[in-house]
Amino acid sequence: MPSYLFWLFSTVMLIGGAAVIAFRNPVASALSVVTCFVGLAGLFIGLSAFFVGVIQILVYTGAVMVLFLFIIMLLDLKDEEKRAKSLAPVAAGLGLVVAFFVQLIGILSRSPNLTAPALDNPVLAAAAAGFPQNSKIAISLNQGKLPDVHLIGHTLFTQYNLPLQILGVLLLVATIGVVVLSKRQAD
Amino acid sequence: MDLLQIAIIITKIIVLTFLVVLPLVPVCVYFERRFSAVIQDRVGPNRVGIPLTLLGFKKDFHFFGLIQPIADGLKLFLKEDFTPAHVRKVFYWMAPVLTVVPALITVCVVPFGSPISLFGHCEKLVIADLDIGPLFVFSVASLSIYGITLAGWSSNSKFPFIGGVRSTAQMISYEIALGLSIIPVLMYFGELNLSNIVQQQADHGWLLLPLWGHDADHTLTSKLLFWFPAAIAFLIFTISIFAETNRMPFDLPECETELVGGYHTEYSSMKFAMFFMGEYAAMVIGSAMIITLFLGGWSIGFGLDAYVAKLHIGDFYFGGFIHMGCFLTKLIGFILFFILVRWTVPRFRYDQLMKLGWVVFFEAALINVFLAALIVAAPELKTAIIGIGAVLLVVLTAAVIWVAKVSEETPKVLRA
């Protein structure tokens, strides 16, 4: 990823994140979260993770945040706009940020300064050797492309098949639970 | 990246987005008005032209009303742009833009034709040849919900708000059916790149018309077997596109009889026109997606594509432009189909719409995924396993239908 694109998307994300807490209007805050997510998707796509970037937009921006916005609009939060800032929550928030920052610096200073391998033809061709010949993944790796969707699918369904199924069942249980709870009828 | 490449990309963006897709919007409006007139046994707009009678001639010169869209556009441009005092200004201004822009961004992954080449330089007729085509279209198109929701909310009056809320619920519900319905298609092609999907259809027959290009990997039997899940997917996808673009019979967000005009009641002039531009652009892109995934995209079919791709004058291979013509013909045909449906089918009730989305299409698409998986995997499985799979599929289908039936039997009294 060219560095100017990285700076562009990071700036978009930071502005979005700052705007979330700066705005008094909840709808404006929700839209700032959307901006932040779009910037994050841009960063993912810049790292050649097209699938993750697009799913980021599809799921979080296109569905989750729309529902947030929906609820905020239906609740019509008026008193949120008027509330004055009190010192204690701001101080607590700042404390959290500082703690997180210290931790981050601690981790970054200890991790070795590795540069990611460039995704050029020899690297990709070497990676292709790990897959059966004539499979779609091997063919496009040999052509110098990164088949990220196929790779994610391959990893999920071979290495993490059981956890994936368990997660699926868990989500199903949660969904059915919500339906049962919200549709409980009077006897 | 050198300057030539950037110039080519910018040319493609300008030509394909602003000279091909955007002019299709007024064309749609013209078709909408003339075609509805034909259906209702009227004449429709046919007068706009050069008023020669003013100059003493006997007859006006009109172009069969073809200039009507220009007159419409001019009217909307010149109208007073009125902003009501009670609206939330920033969001009110942002909403029309948020409906148009995502629709136009999605143009960038639609393959308009086969590659053309000049002086040995080959160029694909697609702005960005992404490997995640359909997902990109869905994700960016899902952003246009914000435009409609914000328009309804920022207008700060009741009917637009109800329109916006209806639209949000409708689009989120049908996005699920939309996404699930194309999974069989993606499984069959093993590919998310729209250019490659169309190329495969050109070589081995369209998904819904698999009658040519048979070989060992693509036998006629396997293709005909896959025709059934493909047809179900096509039905669900097409109807969901109707719902996603807020077209009749699902245009409840702007249902005139209940909501005045829906989410755009408080809008006037060009801002109002931008909502319509967004809606028609979404319709054009939706049709383009249906054609690309199911009806062969730019392919002419019947094994003629390889021949057309070889046509050239000297070093200039122009087959791509013929394919583009074919694509646009199909596109306009599908747009006419959209208009035909709008003026034929009456509007659904809101609960019927939600039921269709959640109870019928969601389940049908899910079962269709299993059916397609069984058919795709069948050649590599033993007969016994195929039999067990088929039995399971039938049991699953029966269970789903039973649950759908039971859930609607008695109206339940909810606790207050």
C-alpha cells in the first residue's frame, strides 16, 4: 500500500473516531462511526485483504450501523444533546486512553521490527507449492494474484472447521433465543 | 503506475460512468413514461421538439418525444430549490448525495464488454477488475440505505419519517435474501470476479441457457441439472432487486396513497431529482448484475463470442464494442421488464412484503444453497451419499414448510 493512502485512510479513521465523541447529536455520532468503518475498510483493502475490507463495509457499515441509526432515530434522543459535560467521565476516559497507550507502546517496543514480505511473483509462487496443483488457489498464486477469498475459505473450512460449526450453532441459538424471548405469549 | 495507465483509467471512468450509465437514467425515465402510456392506452409525452409553427410552418417538428427527458431535467434544474425551515439542514443536504454516489460507484466492477486491444495493448472494458465483484456491489449499494433513512429523519415530519423507516427495514431484510440467493451461482463458477464469470458463460453457455460449449468439465447433463438451482436463484435475486431498488410492487417507502410522497416529500428541485437519479441508477446496476450473473453479461451466445472477439482491422480488435452493444441491448430489455412489472403488478401490503422476504425467500434461498451444493458435488460422491443428501434435503424442506405453516396459524396475543 502506498504510504499516502495509509495516511489518508488513517486520518479519515481518526477524524471519524474523534467526531463520535465530539458530536452532541447521536445521529451525527453514528454517522461518524460509519466514516471510521469506511476508513478501516480502506486500510484492509490497502493491505490486499479485499474480502475482509468488503465484509467490513457489508456487515458493519451496511447492516449493524444502519440498525443503530434506526434505533437512535426511533428513540428520538433529545436530552442527550443538552446534557452538560461533567469532569469525572472525561477523566476516566482519558485514564483509559493513557493506559491503553502505555500498553501499546510496551508491545510495539518489544516486538521485532519485521517488514511484511512483498507480494511479488516469487513469494506467491513459493506459497503456491503448499496447495495441490491445478487447484484454483495454486493457479492464481502462480499467476501472481492473491486469491484472498479462496484462501480464507480454504483456511476456515480445513483448519478451523469445527470451531466454525460451533460458532454457527451458537449464533443460531442466540437468534432463536431472541425470537422466543420477544414472542413470549400471554397464557 | 505510469501516466498512460492513469489516463486510461480516468477515460474508462468518464466514459463508462458518465457517458454510458448516467445517460441511461433519462432514457429510463423516457421509457417509463412512454411504456406506461402504451400499457394504459394513452399517447404519452410526444410533443417536445422544435416549435416550427411559431415560425409559420404547418407542423411542429418533434422527435417522437425523445427530447422529453432533457426538458424534464431542465425543468428540475431551473425550479426553485426550497429548503423548509423545520428540517435538520446538514443531513437534509447530505441525504440526496448519499443515494446517488453509492449507485454510481458500483458501476466500477460491471464488465461492459470483452477486452479490446489496440497496438498490442489489451484493455478490459471494466473500470476495476476486482476479485470480489458481487460482494463489492452489495456492500457499496448497502450504503445507499443511509441516504433514504437520513432523508426521512432529517425532513423532521411524519410521513417522510415513516417512509424512511419502511425503506430501511425493507432493504435490510431483502439484502439477506439477495446475498444468499447468489451463493449457488458463486459455487458453480468458483469465482467472484465478474469478468471471469462472464467469460466462463461465453465459453460454456449462459447460466440460464446452457446449450453450447460442452466439454469434459462442463457436460450438458451437469449444466442442465444445475439449471434448476440457477433458476430458483434467478427468481429470488430478481425479485429481491425489485425490493432493494424500491420499485413497484415493493415501493412502499414512497407509497403515495399512504405517505404523500414518502421520504422525499420535503424535497424539491434538483435534490428531489437526485433521489430519482439514485433510484434509476440502482435499477440500472441491478439489471446489470442480473444479466452478468445469469444471462451471460456481454456474451452474444451460441458460440459466436470467440468469433466476434477475433474481429479486427489491422491491430485494432474491436469485438469488445460489439459485446458492449449486446450488453446494453440486454440491459435496456431488462429495464423495460422492470417498467412492465411496475405497471402490471399492484403494490404489496407492508406485512406481505416482510413475510415474503423473511418467511419465503430467506428459507428458499437457504434450501437452494444445499440443493446447489449437492448438485455441484455429485460427480465426486458415491451414489449412497447422494441419496442420503437428497433425503436430508427433502426432510429439511418439509420441516421448513411445516414451521412456516405452523408459525402463522393462530394470531398470538402479545403481553402488553
